[in-house]
Amino acid sequence: MIVLAATPIGNLGDASRRLVETLENAELVVAEDTRTTAHLLRALGIENRPRLLALHEHNERARSAELVELARETDVVVLTDAGMPGISDPGYILVEAAIAADVTVTALPGPSAVLTALVLSGLPTDRFAFEGFLPRKGRLGHLRGLAREPRTLVFFEAPHRIATALADLAEAFGPERRAAVCRELTKKFEEVARGTLAELAERYAEGARGEIVVVVEGAPARAIDLPTAVIEVQGRVAGGERLKDAASAVAEATGLGKRELYEAALSRTSR
């Protein structure tokens, strides 16, 4: 089978017993960086020396078929440099290929920078969306497209781009939107800075060091009456959306009841 194994995002003490036992018995380990994995094996005191194969963004599509066939004969343990494979790291393409080939896929849960930052942010955790790394080009336009997203948003960002990223977030979402910058999670110099986007942009104007996760509050519900919301739903339907999807999106953005809005829009459409 394919075994997706989460590795520590900083603190080695977060390695699970299942991870250690799996690596102690593994014959084949597929790693984002084989050097990082070799270091992890030594750091965890694992004497086993499995065969190591590289799987990264540049070769995952080409190598997946080979790994799926190997997984018919032995367990293929998949690691990334930190965290869960497939989350802004290689893994998804391999899983997709394995499922298509009817090869079993399982996971060893463990550390996640996304969830760790989310729960430390102090922002709503009931509904959230993970956006991965912010795009290098067209970032401001991309963020403006997310400005009305009501769910808490989680982003990864490189330390040398954090200053401009926060400035763009403040411009796209508004300077008063609440956010948190989480650095070096689970490590010795862990830091969680909370405040408005304007405050955080000023704080990190000179940049920052380490691995960074940015968590941003979702957009507040817009004050809008039912007739106006129905008009907005109709506009989205005219643009090609299904009525049910359009009503759901507008209800979520405005705080109106989904069923009430759907039925009102349906009634008006059927006239």
C-alpha cells in the first residue's frame, strides 16, 4: 500500500509512535528530499536503513506509476520535509494514481502547520479554507478575489516575501481585518503575532525569518435585504451558475437563510 506519513514540522518530539515504528520496519521510503529524510532517521534513532527514492514537484507525475506498481508488492512510505504529504507538498498526484490503479492508500496522522496555526490564531476555526502559498505574480488580484470569502483563510508565505504579502493582504481585505502571523511553529523561537493586517504589515515591514503561516479572518456578512439578495442571485444565475449554488453563495456572504433565499429566487424566476 501507499502510506502517507506526517513528520514533525519542527519539534522532533512530535514524531508519533506509529511513524517511528513504520520507519523502523520500512523497506522503501519515498521522500521529498532524501537528505532531509536520512537526517530524520538518524535524529529519531532509527537504525533501519530503507531504500530511499526522491519524489518532488518536478518528478512526481513521471514517477507515480512506478511507485504504484511497487506498492502492489511492498509498503511505500511517503514523507515530505515536514508535515503531511499532499498539503502544499508532493503526494496528491501519487494518491490519485494509486486510487485509479486500485492500490490501497492509508495515512499516519501527525503534525500540520495549517491546523497548528489555525488554532493558535485566535480566529474562528469552525470553517476555514487553506490557500497554500500565495502566488508570486498577480497576488493582489488573486487576493481581491478572496476578499468576500467568509471562512477563515490560511496561507503559507516565504520569509523574504512576508512584508509585501501583508501589505497586499491589507490592501485587498482592508487594513482592519484581523489576522495572525505564525512563525517557527513548534520550534524554540515560535512566535504568534496577532492584530489587524495594518498592524502586522507594519510589524513585519522589514521581513522575518523562519517558516511562516498567515491566518486571516473571513469577511463579515454583508448587510443586505432579501429583495436585493434575490437580484444578486439572479445575476449569478444569468452568469451561468446553478440557482442552488448561487443562492448558497449569496446566503453565506450575507447571513440570510439559504432556504429562504433559494425559495424567493425560485419564485421570482418562475414568474
